Amino acid sequence: MNKHTLITFLTVLLFLQGYGQEGRKVIPFNDGWAFRKGPLIADSSQTDTAWTNVHIPHTWNNKDMQEGKNFYAGDGCYKKMFKVDPALKGKRLFLRFDGVGSVATLYINNRLIGEHKGSYAAFCFEITHSVKYGAENTIVLKANNQAREDVLPINNFLFGIFGGMYRPVNLLITNDINITTTDYASSGLAISQENVSDKKADISVVAKIENKQPHHTTAQVQTEIKDRQGKRIAVVVKDVVLSPQGINIIRQDLPVTQPHLWNGLKDPYLYSLTTSIITAGHIIDAVTQPLGIRSFEVLPGKGVFLNGQPYVMHGVTRHQEWQDCGNALSNEQHKADLDLIREIGATTIRFAHYQQSDYLYSQCDSMGFVIWAEIPFVNNFSGKESENARQQLTELIRQNRNHPAIYVWGMHNEVYSKTPDEHVAVLTRQLNDLAKTEDPGRYTVAVSGYGEMNRPANLAADIQGMNRYFGWYEGKINDIETWVSGLEKNYPDYKLMLTEYGADGNINQHTDSISTDFDPVSGQFFPETYQTATHVKQWSVIEKHPYIAASYLWNMFEFAVPMWNRGGVNARNLKGLITYDRKQKKDAFYWYKANWNPEPMIYIAERRNNIRKQAQVKVEVFSNLENITLTLNDGKPVTGHQGANHRDFIFDNILLKAGVNILKATGTQNGKAITDTITWTH
């Protein structure tokens, strides 16, 4: 690493970006890092040559986590050299890390600055008093991704805990009066909205302001709302006296008349809200946040309502990882995932099982997805995680509460108590109370892996989520109908969501019939054929039951599970509708696209099952078109019959010839023909 070149570059950068000017500066701090796997070498007399240059985001588990249970879990260290311009004396300097897995310890010039526990939330430390101005400084960040009983998640069983600085880092510089950056790494602004309609909305914002000057300071706090074109539509100014002791809490209210509502995918309209601190006529700090004016309501038996109108909740789930990249993803990769989710026609996303990238949430604001955010209290508990659970939930809410796309906070997933007096039930009630105190206007949800409504750990939240894998981990595929009908009858006034469902599907394994001869826990044969059948049959039930306020298929993408060896692919959860490398979409993807996305399409299923043993076959076609026909080897078009629903078309007793057969499905929309063609060999 050429540290002198880097130091010179940073010094010039600080000068060019005008740190002497008014307001705060946010500088990407992702270049010039060196990494070594293993602990720090404390003895300075030893030569440490193990450092390699890396760019942030970075994880040391991008390969071994996807290969099996022998992945590296332990210390990894990052180091960066930089010089601070003497002109910055009097300013405040902070380092904000968007995500480090999973316990991070920060040192500046060999001084311990702080520790953060948890892989998924941002954290921010002040370094103003620890840097040397006009001299070389050394940052060392030690990360550790070993599973711990006191840090969520406490194990790697359902997904891996990647190690590293896997999200971006920024250097923040502010004046000595500023909107706080260290309130759980939040924006320092908390926006609330009440009485929302297309006629009026009551917007309020609470700013937390710090004054590091030696005396009380007179200032003005201004909050303004601007529309998409930059036109101011509301403003309020408040004269304040800022104390140098503690935090100054400033609330301002801004009624907005005839607001343009944020309306999901149909019209994700965003205003901007900016709060500024003004002294002597100059803006000395300002923070801007998105403002989407909207209201959510979940009504038992009727579903989700957005701005008073029914909103269809076609949902998927998503883990933040790609093959060979692990969780160290670029913004382009996050956006690519959202584009694929948009293509399938989903309207809502459950980001499981932890806080995900702020960039991702911001894109959902702009694209119009309705989203669910949760903490990684998942799969198991130790009894020692309570403090960290409360910390991670506070971080999740304070860092993300201003995103209009988020409609619900998730308390936990598949952790249980036998009675309401035991640890998980008690902690869940505490978490729910924390969420309602921090953000009273949003829903909360707790998720069970069982089908009973009255599980002790789950009724503490506003919404009951249930993960149901009928035909996979229990019962038969069609048992979903009996389950939901029973809940409708016995608990008609409860809010229910189907929060996971589906089956594994190996894209290279198929059967000519729906075989159930497999072991979902340790088996090596998970045919894509069965996965497709599961989704076809279960979606056709789900769509008929508005009692299921929202449903979330598991999962949009395959992901690594280092402790598993199932389905013919080691260390992989194969329930994704798209392969881990994002290169292939499974049949079930097109099933949902036919049902959810109005864009004209037609798709013949089982195209990868292209070596057929039997001459007489059944052909299944997914389409949202009209007049669906099938042609075999340029023969006469034949008409099939409806399958599970009106998007599912079955053609029975199709007789293949020996050798290569060409099958073409055709449908029409507004008189225009659209086709899909595959080949099968008999």
C-alpha cells in the first residue's frame, strides 16, 4: 500500500471539497484500506506483512461461506492511513460505518474509540479528539464474525454471519453546532405524519441538536418541505437557544394541504424534508430526508389499505448476498435485485432476517415497494441476547423510520416460549413496547413457524406472521387450504400474514410426475418440478383468501446456508426462484410473473426437463394472455384446460415422437400473438 500517495490524495481532497465552508461534508471513505485475516499483532517489534489492499465493501467470507461449514469465523483487521488538514480544527469529525460483521472495535492512533455489536445496523463514532491535525493518522477496525450468545443472530444455522466491512464507510465533518450523528447513527431527524388524506396531512419533525460551543447560542431552526420539482410547499422557522449541555430537542409542525400522496408502485411520489440550523444568517448544518406522505392500515379479513384504498400485497423475501460476493454488495447489485423483484410483479418485500442497506430502503421509497424491516432475533435464543436485541431494534427504527416504504417492524422469527412467562415471550413484549415508544405510527409483527394463532411468544405484536411449508416440512401441499380456512373461522378479527412458504428446487433436478419421495432436511434430491407444483397450488389458494393480509414467498433468490448439505448442492438454500448467481429464473418465477405482472407473457414450464422417457406427456403453460394454444412439431394448435387458476393452462395427453420435439405455446392480447417455444427429446 502506497500510504504516502494516499495521504497526499486525502489532503488534497479535503482542501478541494471546501471544509472551511458552511454545513456538513460527507466523504466516501472506502478506498485505501488494507486487510489482514486474524488478530492484530500487539508486539510492534514483529514485522507484520500479512496486509493486502482491499476496497470497501469487503468480506472475507465471499467464497468459503458458500462452500460449507468450515468457513472462517474469527478476527479480521482493516487499516487505513490518512492525514487531517490543520484547517479542520474546530470542526467535528465522525466515522460512520454502514455495516460491519459482526462485532466491530475501532482504534484511532492506537486509542480505543468504541465497540459495536451487530452486523446489520450502521454505527457512528466521533474521532475529533483522537486524530492528529497536520499529521499522519492510523485507523484500525477489528471485526469478528464468531457467533455469540449475546449478539443476534446467535448462530449460523439459517444463514451465515459474514465477516468484514461489507457496507460503505463515510467520513462526516460538521461544525461545532450540528444535528446529531451519534444517536444510534440516525439522521438526527424523526419525521411523523398524522391525519393523512388527499386534502391535508400533519407532518412533524423532531431534531436532536448538539452545541459544542462553550456557551448558550442563539440560532434558528428551519424545516422546509419541497416537492419533486424543488418548489417549497411548507416551511417553519423557530428561534431557539441551544444549550452546550446535553441534547437540544426541537419539534416543528408543518401542515401540508392537498398533498401528493405516496401511492406504492402506482405513484411513489416523494417530497424532501430539510432541517437547517441557521446562525448569523448562515446555514451551519442541514439534513435532508425523504418524505412520502401516506397511511397504512391492516384490517382483519380484508387486507392492507394504503391511503384508504385496498393494496394488493404480492410479496417476496430477500437475503443480502450474491454468489462469490457474499454480502459485500455494490449499489448496482442491490438495484439489480430490486429490478428482478419488480419484474416478477411483487408489490411488497420482506427483507429477512435483519436490517438491510439504507440504499436498498431508499430505492424502495423511489420505486414504490411496500417493505418490511426486522431484526435478526431468529431461529434460536440463548437468554443472553436481550440487551443486543433492544439495541438492534432501536438502531433499525431510528436509522430507518423516515423511509415511507416501511410499513412494519419485525420483532422476531421462529423463536418460541411454552408460556407467556418465559424468556422469548417476555422479550418480545419488551421489544414491541420499545417499537411502539420509538415509532407509535407503525405496525409491529412477530413470526411463528407453527400454524396456531395463540403461540405465547407471538401475540405481543400487532400482526401475527406464520411461516407455513405445507408439502415440504409438514403435511401435503394442499393442506394450506385447511389451515387458512380454520383460522378464518376461529380468529376472524386477527391480523394474519403468511410470511414464508415454498419448497426447495434444484434447477438441475426434475421428475416426470409430482414425486414426494424425498427428505427435506437431509435429502439430496429436490426437483424443480416439485417446487413449481408447490407454488402453483399454494398461490391459487392464497389469492382466494383476503384473510391473509399479505403473503411472502420464500425466497426470491437462493442463498448460502453453510451448515446445510441438502438438495444436491452443499451449503445452499434452494428455495429461491432465481439462482444464487442471478443467471437463471426457475419455472416458479414465471408462474408468479403470469399472476402478478400485467406485462403480456407466456411460458412453457419444465423446459429444463427436456429428456422425456414417456411419449405421452402433460404440458403446463403459464400466461396472462387469451386464447392459449399449444402446437407440437408444427402440427395443429390444440386448446388445453384451466389448471390451478386462470393463469395456469394444462394440455393433457400430448404425444411426443421419437427424437427432438418442438413445442410452441401461443396466446393473444388485443389481437397480437405472443409465443414461447421449447424443445423436448424423447
